[in-house]
Amino acid sequence: MPELPEVETVRRGLNDVTLHQTIEGGDVLLDRTIAHPFSAPDFLAGLQGTTIVQWHRRGKYLLAELEKAAVSGQRLAVSGQRLAVSGQRLAVSHQPSAVRSGETSIVAFPHRQIAASPSATYSPLPTPHSPLPPYSWLGVHLRMTGQLLWVNQTEPLEKHTRVRLFFGDGKELRFVDQRTFGQMWWVPPENAPEEIITGLQQLGPEPFSEEFSVAYFTQQLQRRRPIKNALLDQAIVAGIGNIYADEALFLSGIHPQTLCVNLTQSQIERLRSNVVQVLQASIEAKGTTFRTFRSVAGVNGNYGGSAWVYGRDGDVCRNCATTIERLKMAGRSAHFCPICQRLKKG
Ligand SMILES: [Zn+2]
């Protein structure tokens, strides 16, 4: 399942190839991939004629900010309004220029404080009724096996192609999804993304944001539940899945079944910093190698080869040569070293 680093890798790939390109049309091959609007033709009609301004990521959601060029008739009035507001928006987004560095891309909204993040996107979304311009959005969640591929329209269709979006010059953004859990949304200008993509409302802070502070993390861990389960809880911190939870726990010397309330302050601090570190390392390696993960350009990531514990049960620990173990927790596999990560009773 793609996790935060894989989704971030896809986001960067999309920003490399699709910006300022206009969606000319599309084809929905599997209706249930479209989560909003309810009909596939309405989804395509909403997207048609829009230009991709920027791809953002929030948790494991990809969000393309779209703007529509002025067309004709009734729409002119609306688009005139939009242009006026869009001038305002430009002024706002250029204000904190410090947050634009390297590959980092942050949209600054006037009513939210933005933390500069070293290597990933943190895009706070507009709250409903905010004075923001009526841009529309394309939301994508890859879920288990979704892939976004930038290909020529002449390229033979992959077996599990679900949605095709056509651009100029014979290019196409193709959504391929074997397990069919992936979803796409078109968010009309009158709605904020989280009004339509309701899963966004449940997300905790981004791991690279200032909101994910030691104080915040400590406060979230005042419960008698295993730390592994807490790390997977998207309401505590967004975007961490099984792989990076296991890796961060190993690096912190914490057994996955340790109850949150039994963690010491120094363990919490170490864990928080290791969560950030493993995610960053994986983003730099362009995502983990999954059997099913490909970047937009079709390239595999390469973090998997250097995992400490994830997927290595039966192999020896790279630190102490003890056999890595695996156990089931909340329906997921937890991988750990029984010596490096001793379970402390409390
Ligand atoms: Zn070990």
C-alpha cells in the first residue's frame, strides 16, 4: 500500500510533468472509481477545460489545484470575479517566500500559519466559507494499488485502467488500479476540498509540520493502547502506514506492543524524530519498493532494500543478528527485533 513517501514521490512526479497543462477530456472505465460527483460524465465535465496549477499532498491524498480559463457566455462573469480574487491569492502565496525552497511547495493561506517543511508538502486546506478564490480541485487517493501514469494516449491500455484524463500533445494521465479501492473526486469551486473529500477532515497534522510537536505527540499518547496502533492512527499523525511505523519503532528501540502510557518522555521524543527521519529518507529514495508501486514515470523506488525490520521476519537483525519476528496487531503485521525492541511491562 502506498504510504506518505510514495504518495509524495508521485506528487513530485506529477508536478514535473503536468503543470500548466489543460485537461481536454477523459474517459471513465470504472464508474465506482469516481467518488464525486456521483456521475462520471459530471466528473469529466467539471475537469474539462481546467488547467493544473499545482499538485499538493495532504496525508495520502493527492490534490490538484485547477483553474479554468475564461470561456464564453455566462461563465465570463464568474471568471472575471475569479481573476480578481486570483490576483489577491498570488500576493498572499508570495508573501512567505521562505517556505518555497527546493522541491518544497507550500500553499500559504492568509488565515493559517505555515511551517516551513524540509522535504515534503504541507498544504493546509481552506476552511469552508473562507475568502479564498473559487478554484476547483481534483482529488486522488491511490489506496491499495492505485497508480497514476503519464503516458502517450497511443500507449496500449493496462489491464486495470480505470480513468483516463487527456491533455494536449497526445498526452494522458492514466489511473490504473488493480484492486479498485482507489478514488477520484472533482471538487467544484463552491466547495472546500474537505467538504467533498470527507476523509481529509479526520487527518491529524502532517509529520513535517510544526503542529507535530513533542508536546502534541506526548498529549496524543496518554492512552492505554499499543504504540504501533497509535502510529497507524491517521488522526494522530497523517500519512504513516505499516512500513514506516515498524521502521521508526525499531530505530527508537520500542516494542510495537508497548502501551503509549508506558513510554518515557525521551522515548516519545526519539520516536517523533525517527518518524520524521524515516519518512524523509524514503522520500529521498523516491519511495519504497512495492511490488505494485511505480512513480508517475514508471520507475520503482528503492527504500525496501534497506529496511531494518519491515518484511524481514525470519532474517537477522542488522544491529544484533537476532531473528526478526512478526506478530499480528489490529489486523496488520508488526515486524520487530525482540532484543533491540524489548517489551517493558508497566
Ligand atoms: Zn536487534
